[in-house]
Amino acid sequence: NAGVTQTPKFQVLKTGQSMTLQCAQDMNHNSMYWYRQDPGMGLRLIYYSASEGTTDKGEVPNGYNVSRLNKREFSLRLESAAPSQTSVYFCASQGQGAGGNYGYTFGSGTRLTVV
Amino acid sequence: GQQLNQSPQSMFIQEGEDVSMNCTSSSIFNTWLWYKQDPGEGPVLLIALYKAGELTSNGRLTAQFGITRKDSFLNISASIPSDVGIYFCAGQLSSAAGNKLTFGGGTRVLVKP
């Protein structure tokens, strides 16, 4: 099915380890986003890419880096994981759907635990 | 930055009941969106609103874009067990920098024991 694919689905890291969360979309969307979801805080924007070749900081960018590898792929990297980065991470892409819908399409999330 | 206050934070429903939740913002938005998230999944778009005052329905769901552009509500009529989940409002203010969404904290809908 067309959509947003995130890998891995689950990950446990030790403090100080690094890892990259992968995201790919096959809907030819220009914009892609990384959010984190913590209990009671909704979704907070980490980084986004309005178009291929551009990236910008969101609300909570500290401790993260991103790469817009091509139009399809947008990865999120944790260089030195901290327990405060334990969260569920969602990637999303945005395009114009039927009826002028500008809503995001979300992946199913990556559940990251840092111990 | 912009903040969305969503209420209630949680609610219990009984099958057949109507439920309502709302979002208010300190800033205006051009678009209001309502999402539902099931356990272990990402949010899924339910309704999108593009004009102040707009009232839109999607099956048993009805949402309105407040006339001040700073608020929105979502109603679910005749609730059923599969309505359980977390509902998020989101506001969008398009700019040259992109179409970022700001999310509310969510309303967790649970079934009355």
C-alpha cells in the first residue's frame, strides 16, 4: 500500500549510542516531517523538509540531525542518545490529496527507548 | 511558539452517546485538522477545515472551524466501541517556510466500564 514507511519499529539504545531512523514515502510528496510523541504532550515537531534539498528546525531540534536524501527519504539521526530522547517518533509527509486536502500522512512510528 | 489547548484530556463514552471535544489557540490558523490515533499506529486524518466558520461532516463526525480562526470543535454522534482512541486537533499556518502543523495534546476517548 502507498504511504509512509518507517524503520525500525522498535529500538533500545544505551546512553551515548547513535542511530538513524529511516523514513520513506512513495506518494511523491514534497514536504516531510519528523515528530516525537510523549505522553500528554501531543506531537512536537523536531525537523522538517519543505522540499528536496532543504531542512529546517522545528520546535525541539536539539540532539537530532536530519538528512533529506532524495524526494522519497528523510532520515533522523541521534548522534549521542540520551534518556530524554525516549519517545515514539513519527515521520509524516504532506501533499495535496482529493478535494484540496493538505493533511499529513503519518508512518506507524518508531518506539525508541534509551537506557 | 504557538500552543493549542485541547480539552478534555480524556473522556469515557458509552455506546450511543454523543461526545464533543475542542481546541483553542492563542494564534490564528488557516487550516484546522482533526486526527485519530489508534494504539501502535500513527495519526490518521479525519476531517480538514479550510475556512473560518466552516462546518464539515464525515459520517458520524462533525467539525467546525471557529469564526475567530483560533478554535475548532469535533463532535462524534452515536459513539461506537471503535471510536476509542486518541483524537488530536492540529492547526496549520501556511508560510513561505512550509506548512507545519501544531498539535494539541490530545483527547483520550475510553469506554465506560
